[in-house]
Amino acid sequence: MVSDDSSNDNKVRLDKWLWAARFYKTRSIAKEMIEGGKVHYDGHRVKASREVALGATVRLRQGVDEKEVVVTGLDSRRGNATQAATLYQETADSITKREQAALQRKALGSASSGATDHRPNKKERRQITQFRQQQND
């Protein structure tokens, strides 16, 4: 007899749910994030095998952004983005914090952007190397 995952939707592992909700591209990346302390379930660090429950809060980091979401649906299969968006609801506090952080990054980036429009040439590379050596001394 073949077991169907959709009949067992009330029990979903955290790594599988994060993957199905499209927070991370693969389950192995989701597992690494959980083990690395980037994902907190109801305010606690947990294992990747933790079962997700409706109404639980999940705080996770994606790059420089930190999100806090409430679980509104359970699914162990990865669907399209619109299906994935029904599995969670981001808190209003989380949205405002992310927007403020984005504004700060944008303001800092425009004020003193270290990026240039070209790759360093030979002379600039020598200057960079010299600067780094002075910093290490």
C-alpha cells in the first residue's frame, strides 16, 4: 500500500513546512537554517523534525531580513507561490520592522556606497592589498 502525504497534513516537519511555504529553496537549506539558529519556533530553537501546529509563530532570517510569521496552514508538498502564501501570515510588527530596516539600508547605501562601477585595475588592487596588510599589522 502506498502512503499518501496529503492525508497526513496535520503532521508536518518544520523543515518541510519552511520548504513548502517557499522560505527556502531546498529542504536541506531549511534544515541548515534551523540547526544554525536562524529559525525559532514559538520563541525557541528547535530541531528540524519539530511538528508544526496551526497558530504557532515562526521567526526566521532570510538574508538580511528577519520575518515573524504565524502558521495558518499546513502542507508537506511544495506548490506555487500563491499556495505557499496561504500557509502563513506575516505579523504587522514584522512588516514594519523590515520596512524600516530596508529604508535604513537604502539611506546608508546611497550616502556612502562602497561599490564602484568597475573592477579594480592593477594599481587599485595593489592599493587594496597594501591597505589590508596595514590593517592586519
